[in-house]
Amino acid sequence: MIDFKITRDPQTGEEIWAVPLRGPLLLNHPLFNKGTAFPEQERRELGLLGLLPPHVDTLEIQVERAYEAFRSKPTDLERHIYLRALQDENEVLFYRLIQDYIEETMPVVYTPTVGEACQLFSHIYRHPRGLFVAYPEREHIDELLANTPQRHVDVIVVTDGERILGLGDQGAGGMGIPIGKLALYTLCGGIHPARTLPVLLDVGTDNPDLLNDPLYMGWRHPRVRGAEYDAFVERFVQAVMRRYPNLLLQWEDFAQAHAGPLLERYRDRLCTFNDDIQGTAAVATGTVLAAVEAVGTRLRDQVVAVFGAGSAGCGIAEQLCAAMVGEGLSETEARSRFFLIDRTGLLREGFSGLPPFQRAFVQPSSALASWRLDRPDHIGLADVVSHAKPTILIGVSGVAGAFTETIVKTMADLTPRPIILPLSNPTSRCEALPAQILAWTEGRALVATGSPFADVVWSGRRFPVSQCNNSYVFPGLGLGILAVGARRVTQGMFMAAARALADTSPAPTLPDAPLLPPLTASRSVSHCIALAVAKEAIAAGVAAPASDTEVERLVHERMWTPAYARLTGC
Ligand code: NAD
């Protein structure tokens, strides 16, 4: 662990970092390294003379050079490998590059390319980053945490790699996800990169391809399950709470069987949330609120079909349902508007063995009495679309092509402005392509997707397609939580985030505008969300009281900008 002291120049206010490293060791530290931008005086003082070419670059010139290198790579995977290497070499340059070229770089740092990077993790591995907590080391988790380079950690993103995007069990390769998510915390939310820690809980893998791959880097063992798994996660959480009592812990890409139970177990014990359930719900709710406003209707008047009743699907349905109740519907009325379809068909009365999170959305038999069905034992999406007449269709199943032409055209026959969100990732799992949806609905649909897509041109009109990505919400949520030191993450904070996101949408005022602001506005969106979340945390009594002005100052102060600090020796 490397300790360094930060002071400020009393005249200019510039940050001065007193660092204990010199020469090659300094150049090898990604947080301190400025590469060719080390000024003459620092080169002299810190033993760097001769180790760098003589010309001193600005950060802007370095960005230009790095962008040229990024563009020269032949594939997105190669671009991902390049950016990861840059992150491990010079964090300021990495963040400034991805900030300046966010639309090109974000899909490479995160979805969809990160999926491929997780699948090939053991083949493209170059440099250590993050903490691997492997099951055989379960007695020593405190020691593992003490080995990390960070002295202070504000945010941990943790996965066990079992359900990576829509790609299933990627074992230790799942580490790509916490690394990518935390990069977005910094890029969009301004969380200082030195205060973030990606964690992979390695409990083995049941993926035979990985177990048979001689290059696989994880623990070669079938997944630990049941009581042993629970006890291991408990040990991890306790060790984290001992070392960082005020930390924000984000659960990411756990399989459905663990995601909900882990959230329930820990949500009242520390400041924690599950992004697949709650973050997804907030971004989807914000997107739907924006779409409903753009169409000129109210959320309470909608009928919602959700294809894929897993962590994301049920989380989205719960939050939309709560928002409908907020608009005056009773809970029973609101729930009657949701039709959730899973592998076994529509969730309905008479199904036994459903987990509690699905049971809450079971449709009563009486509501289906008039439906004319070919196969009453399996009510599929097509049946739901023609009988329930949904105005909103959300896909979170990981089943590519599930929104067929017939289904989308039937929906468009029954509702003037269908709201269709195929959210499954990566791109190869998308339920329907935006170009198909807009063609099948003759440009009437409002579309947002899970993965990024280029603008669609249909009949001479251009439709930019928003990526309804959790990155619109979690960085701002985290920023708001850290700014006011919230002790818990409440449902109200997710609703505040969703409403703040909807407020930033250009769609209600501009025809054919995307449902969400462009990625280039990510920092300002995160700022708005952080303010709303921080104020809600205070109102809910999970953060110390502060005036609105004070909240604004706290949020502003927390936002790190990628720029070089002045370095001195110590
Ligand atoms: P999950 O495994 O918890 O849920 C997926 C559900 O789909 C399961 O319940 C499964 O039984 C169901 N399913 C699978 N095949 C089906 C079929 N043929 N018919 C009906 N249902 C079927 O996973 P999750 O966390 O809910 O994520 C699901 C998908 O949503 C993934 O592709 C993920 O990448 C995506 N997602 C997108 C966003 C976003 O864009 N903001 C956020 C979270 C998840």
C-alpha cells in the first residue's frame, strides 16, 4: 500500500501530492504516472531525467496520441485490451481519453465488449487489477483486503461471475465486470479512481469450457453452493465492514438464485444495493417515465408486459408498480397491469414453486378467463400481446429475436405509440433490433435498448436509439450516497434517481429525440441524479441533515476530474 499526502497551493488552489516514489517505480504507478507530461521540474526532483523523451507533452497531446493508437486497433476486443492497458499505466490519461471520446469508448470499456473480454479473460490477461477472493482463502479475507493498494476505499463492486450479462457463468473472468463498472463510476460519476475496488468472489465455476481450458486462471472447482456459499459471502461482507465501515457495496451479475436473497440479507446491515435488480429498475423506470411523458399519457394508464421474469424483470416491474401507486393506483390495481412471462409462460395463479419475487406478479385466473388460447398450459408472449394489449413491452430474457415481427406488429395494431425496450445484453441477446422495431411499427415505437445501437433511419426520418444502460443511474446514485455519507440505500433513493433521469430526457420536448440524453451528458446527468438521491437520503433520515446549498457543495466537491496534480517528493 502506498501512502501519499495531498495539500493545496495556497495561491492557486492546485492540488499537490507528496509521493514516496521516484524514478521507474513512479512511472509504473498508474495513479501518479504522467508519462511524457511530467514537467521539467518534477522530472528533476523525482529522478525521471533521461527516462522519458525530452519533449514535455500536454495532457491534450497525450490524449491525441492515445486516441490514434485506440483507433488503429482492428477489433473492439483489441481496443478493449488497449484501454485496459492504458488504465493500468496512466489513470488520468485513461479517464481523460474515455471522457473526451465517451460515445466511442464506453461500449468498448463496458457493454457490449466487456462481455467478450470476460469470456476471454484468461487469454487476454495482462496486469493485475482488483481483488480475487477465492474460496480456499476464506480464512484470510482480512489479510487479502489489507493487500490491496488502496488505503481508503469508498466503493466496491463485487461479483461471483455466475451470470455475466446474458452470457452465463464466466467464473473468474467475471472480474471484467467490476473493473468496467468502477471505470464508469469514475467516468460518469466522478468517483476518485483510487477509492474504488473491484472484487471477484471465486467460488469455482460450472462452465465446462472454462474448467477444460488449460489457460483458465480461476479456481478449478465446481461452484460451491448452499450453506457453504452463504457462509463464504458472510465472511467477505464482515471483513469488508471491519475494514471499511462506511463503504458502498454494489452486487453485480449474481445468478438469480443469489441476487435477491443476498440483497435481502444485507440491505439493512450496510450501505448496499444490487445493480441488476435496483439499478436496472431505476434506469428502466426513468426511461419509461420519459417515454410516457413524450407520448402525452400517464404511467398509471399503461399495461406492461415483461419478457423474462428474472432479477431485472421483476425489479423493473416492482419499481414501475410503485411509481403507479405513487400516481394514485391501489397496489392491486397497479399489479393487475403487469404481465410477466418466463420460461414456463405467463406467471399466473395455479403455478406452484414460484420464488417470492415472481409470486407478487401472478395474474389471477379471473383476469384471463376471456382469453382464447391455443395452449392454455403455456401462455406465451404472443398470447399476452394480443389479449392484454400492453402499451409497454420490456425484454430482459437474454433470448435473441424473442420480439418477432408478428408480436411487434400485433402490439402496434393495438396501441398508437408502443414503448418497446429490448434490454438484454450483449447485442447478440437483444430481443429485437431497433431498426426492425421501427420498421414493423412504421416509426411509431419509442425504443431504448440494453446494448448500444447506431441511429436508425426509417422513411427519411432519423431515430437515435438510447442505450437504457444502468450507467445512467448507478454512478450518480453512488456520488449522491458518498457526498452525504448515506448509511443505507432506500427504495426512495432509486425512485428519486429515476425521476431525476426522466427530467433530463429530451424526448418530451423534441419529436424523434432519443428517450435519454446523449452519453456526452453523462457527468451532468450523474450530477442531477446525485443531488436528487442525496436530498432523498437526508429526507429519509439515512444521512445527516444538510441544506440544499450544502448538498450541492458536497456533490460538487466529490466529483473528480481527470487532470494531473502537481507531484513532489516526500
Ligand atoms: P436473470 O437470469 O435473473 O433473468 C432472466 C430471466 O429470463 C430468467 O427468469 C429466465 O428464466 C428468463 N428466460 C430465459 N429464457 C426465456 C424464454 N425463452 N422465455 C421467457 N423467459 C426466459 O437475468 P437478469 O439479471 O434479469 O438479466 C436478464 C437480461 O437482461 C440479461 O441479458 C442482462 O444483460 C439484461 N439486463 C439489461 C440491463 C440494462 O440494459 N439496463 C440491466 C440488467 C440486465
